[in-house]
Amino acid sequence: MPRKFFRRVSMRYPRNNAHAFLGPFQRLLHHPLYFAANRRSVTGALWVGLFIGLMPIPGQTVVAIVAALILRVNLPVAAVAVWVSNPVTFFPIFYFEYRLGAMMLDLPVEHVNFELSWPWLTHGLVQIWKPLLLGSFVSAVAGATIAYFLVNLLWRKSTIRRYKRRRLRSKSGDQA
């Protein structure tokens, strides 16, 4: 089932020449490896996407796509997995990561009035960048690794279950 789902999602990507602005990338986008629906490609892309999505860096989707190209994993999965930190979940995730980093560095948790402005980014972020970066890195590695192994395990179980069903059907067909 996971393979069928990811294959269906990957095949929806238009691979014709309708998008002229993608001309320089046509050879790259036609490469089957970047849209492969196999366990290695999908779980690797999930790890890359979640890791980058849990880090406080700008342009996460672009970074995830570049990382997926370098690591040769599924592009759509990596790009979508980044959105674990979307505008709704952004603040709770990074607040948790800040508290985790402050706890690990044995620093007091400061009350931070967050503003999405240039003065806050230049002055307010200076106070919290160390615990935020450490907490983000630890939670990104842990979260992405847990998701990697969980999806890998579920994929294997699904494959084994499908194989057993196929064997039972072939045995019952031989006896009839």
C-alpha cells in the first residue's frame, strides 16, 4: 500500500514540456530516481524533509529539494515533509525546541516577545539563538530518525503481509 500511494502521488507530477521555465531542469526532472516510490527513497526523503522542517532556517522547502537532489531521494516527499513546521505549528515547535535547548545548556528560560520584524531578528534572536539551535538540532535528529524507522517498519510489515496473502492465494489456487 505505501508504494502504491507514493507512486500515485509521484506520477501526478507533469513531466511534459508544458512548463517552459523548467526547460533547463527537464533532464533532471525526468530522472526516475527522484520520483521513485521505493522504501529507501521515500524513507530517506522523509528523514531529510523532517530534519530540515524542524530546523529554524529560512527557505526550508528549497533547502529540502536541494538536499533531496544531492542525496538522491524522492523529491515530492522531501518537499512535503518540510511542512511539518507550517504557520500553525511553527511557534509551538520552536518554543519546545528553545526550552529543550535551554534545559540542555542549563540556562534559564527567558520570556521572549516574538515579533516578525528586522529589529527583533537582529536583537531579540541574539538572546535565544544558542538554546534554539541546540534544541532544534536534537529534536530534528530525534524526530526525523524516529519517523524514518517507523515508516521503514510499517513499509516492511505491509510488504510482508502482502507477500503472505499472495502465497496463500497461490496455495489455495494450486489445491483447487
